[in-house]
Amino acid sequence: MRRTGLLGIPLLCSVVALNLLIIAMPGLAATGIGVSPGRFEVEVKPGEIYEGTLTVSNEGDGPIEIKSYALDRRVRSGGNIDFLEPGNPNESPAAWLRVEPSEFTLLPHQEEEITWKMLVPQDAIPGDYVGAIFFEHTPQARPGAVSIGGRVGAVVSVRVMGQVVVSGDLEDFKVSPAPIAFGLSLFGKSLLSFSWTPPFSLYESGPVRIVATFKNTGTVRLSVTGEVTIKDIFGRTIQVLSPQEPLNVYPRDTDSMILLLEDVPAIGRFTAIGRFSIGEKEVASQAVFYVFPVKKVISAILLGVGIWLLAKSRRRPSRRPAGLAPAGQGVKKRIREREYEAREAESIGDVPLPWETALHPKDRVNRGAPRNTSSEEKEVEHPGSDRIPSRSERKRRKRQ
């Protein structure tokens, strides 16, 4: 089954913050500040004044003092949001916003309607802008008490009518390296743990994180669509990933589309090929990544080394006398060698030894057969010869 993923919602401000932007600060729930609505979309002409209202409520159990102010919003790479002080009056929505009253007090469970205005200058640059109106509660510090404050905001998206510029590009396309965690534990207790981030795009398993970063260099919002095709080393298509919704990039913003490849093959080299539409512009790029079970391979190597060391420590040196044949040259030959040693040491008779009876009759020593009594054989027996001297020959040697 094909799966697609999208992280870092491309227009985090428009989807989340525009609905209800809450800047996370300690004790926001305790103060109980609420604002409604949390989003405004405005179209104005240069030199025009727009007026709107919103409601601020105190949902806490005590009175609170609130002050209001406006900030510009920017989105950086990866979907990170920054709120900035008012900048150039020609392109800063925060410089255009006015809130009345700017400071007020709310009793418990009280609501108040606040009027805000947008005064667009005559020389404002046509295009799209995003700002936010914040309402902040900062309690006074009391001796021996913990002061908790918070703020909430409503986002204002404004388009200044006029001649706009549509421009943007793919700034980066990559497969982000994933840190690989290593650890050593004994009886459920962690003894050692660390992580390693490879210098290239290496994954042990899914999900593989594919990041496409876009920059809006124009004056109007861009809508980005596209897809990423995953191919193996042989050029076969493994999977095709598509975002669930377009990525909206506002002017002067850099935003990222993040796709997740969940079903990853066990091992191999793969290529992610991205094709995107930025307005009316088509762009493409590709990135290579690898999948390899690093920890499993290391574990197998360590296990093999441990088994080899254990086997080596249990191996004992051979105690075989120098005259005996080495192991592996046959049981019969070793038995005959032991028979010869026993008869030399004990001078026993011709009665077969216990281990001799286990031999086949043709392999036993033939004591009654005539022997070659040549002078060469009487003097010395060739070194390394497998022939065992008979009983009479050994007695004759002893007498000599």
C-alpha cells in the first residue's frame, strides 16, 4: 500500500496560526485569554484604510491587565516562524496596524470588543503581506508567588492591490541524514548510549525524510505542487510521493515541503527525483540516499568475533608424542603404533592385545611369516617406515 507523508505544514501560519495563533508561553491556560476570530484576510488599495473588530475574553478567575501590539510574520526554512518588529513602512503590515484601546483590564469571564485599523500608505508595494495582532498579559511580580503570563494573537493576511511580481525558485532539495542511535544494556539497564549522524544520507530503515525548500522572491503568494519519485539503482520506480495539499509560500518567506518515505527496502542505493510547479514555473532536482542495516551488521561482526575468541580460548595444545602419527592418518595405524610401544615396554608374548583383536585379521601383525634377514634390514630400519618389526627381530636386537 502506498503511503505519503507531509510534515512542516507549508503554510503553518495560514493553517494553524491563522485559525488561532497561540504563542506558547508558560501559564497560558491559567490566564485564560481568548481571541476571536483568529484570522483575517483583507484586500486593500494603496492609501486605503481598513477597519475590523475582534473579541478578547478573560476566561480565568481573576482580573488581568492586557496590552496589545502588532508584529510582522516571517517563515524561515523548515517552517520556523519568526515575529518581527515593524520594518519598512512600505512593506510592513505591522506598521500599518492600530489597535484601540492598546491597554485595558478584563474582569473574570469578561469579554471586550476591540477595534483595529489598517492604514495602508499610498506608496505601499503591491503584493501579499502577513502580520499579527497580539494581546499579552504580564502579571505583576508578587513576593513569594510565581507570576504566570501569556499571549494570544490573531493573524492578518493582507493583499495590496496593484501590479504584482510572481517569482520563486527551488532553493534546496535533499534527503536529510538521520542520526543512528547505538546502545549497550545489561539486564535491562543501559550501560552506554550514543548517536552518530553520518556525513551522507544513510538510513537503517524508514521513514526517509525528503525536504524540498522553496523561496518566494516575488511580491505575491506562491502555490507549490509536485511529486517525488523514488527509484532504485536499476532505475525501477519504488514509490511516488505527493503532498496532501499545496505549499503556500508568502513573499520574502522560505518554506519547506517535507515528504516521508515509510516503506523502505532493506538495503540499497536509491534516488529521489523531485518535480515541482512553482506558479507557472516547472523545476526538478534529485538526491541520492542509501539504506543499510548498520547496527545489524555490526552486531553480527561482534558476535562472530566473540565466538572465534571463545573457541580459540578452549583449544588445547596437542600432547602427542613425536613418534606417533598425527591425527587424521587413520585409526588402524595409531592402534598398531600403540601395540608396538606396549610390547617394547612390557615384553609381552604373542598373545594378541585387546585393541589388536578389534582389527581385521589381515591388518594384524603376521608373526609366523618369514622375514627378510638381509644385512640392510638387520642394521637399521628406515626412518619414517610404517613396517613394524616382528617379535623375533626385537628379541634379536635386544641380545645384540
